Amino acid sequence: MKDIPDLLDGLSRSANVLSAFVQTIPADQQHQRRGDDCWTIAEHVSHLAQVQPMLLERLQRFRDEDHPIFVPYIPGEGEDASDTPEVMPMDAALDQLALFRGRQVALLNGVPAAVWEKTGSHPEYVIYSFYILARHILMHDHWHMYRMEELWLTQDAFLTQVE
């Protein structure tokens, strides 16, 4: 856990990185679907905004509970659920991400060192902890940002197909 300061720095910066990146993409390309199973850039941004309240709630549960037990968050699950996120207006999505990320970073900066060592249970993961969740949030941001860049800039023949 020597990298906690780096995680905090990355988490505090990623909403700004995403916002600056998205501003470089023409608006019509933000809604372009590159394949049947591909989300649009706008859907990726909306997803990042929409999961932040859930991620904050998980951090709070780690802080407040001895060994929280989580259920998977699977977008698009259920009979009436869409396979793609509901698209938010871009400014609203970026604002929501920034707002909740600020709350997450404040929580992360304010917890005692012992909280970083707390473990929980999550059926998707072999090990799950406050520390792993914090790192996961940053990696989740970066995975989606990479995917958005790929959707925007990659030639069709080289586009990764995600199933």
C-alpha cells in the first residue's frame, strides 16, 4: 500500500483528465456507435458518472462496517434493463463525476490508516478491500478513458472488439 498517495493523486486528477479529453472530441463523434457491441463515447462518460454514487457508498460502507458484503453492480442486468447506459448531457455527466469524485477523495483522505486495511466480501473478486476498491476506481476510470480514445481514434481494422 505504498502507492496510496499516488492513488489519491490519480483519483483527484482523473475527472479533469476525462473532461479535458472529452472536450477535444467533436460532439457528433461522441455519439457514434462503432459496432453492435460497442458503447459510444457518450455512453462511457455517462456510465462513469452514473457509477460514482455507488462507488462512494461502497467506500462509506468500508469506512463504517467491520466487513461489508457487497453485491455485484452489473449495468444492463434485468428484463427491462438496457445493454447501454442512459446517455446524460455531457456537461451534466462530467459535473456529476467531478462532484462525486471530490466526495470520494475527501473520504479517502479523511480515513484512518486502519480503514485502508479493511476487507470485505464481493462475489466477483477473490480478495476485496478498501485499498483494492480505491485502486479499482482509478483503473476503472482509465479503462473507460482508454476505450473512449480507441473508439475515437482507432481505424476499424484495429478496433478492439469487446464482447
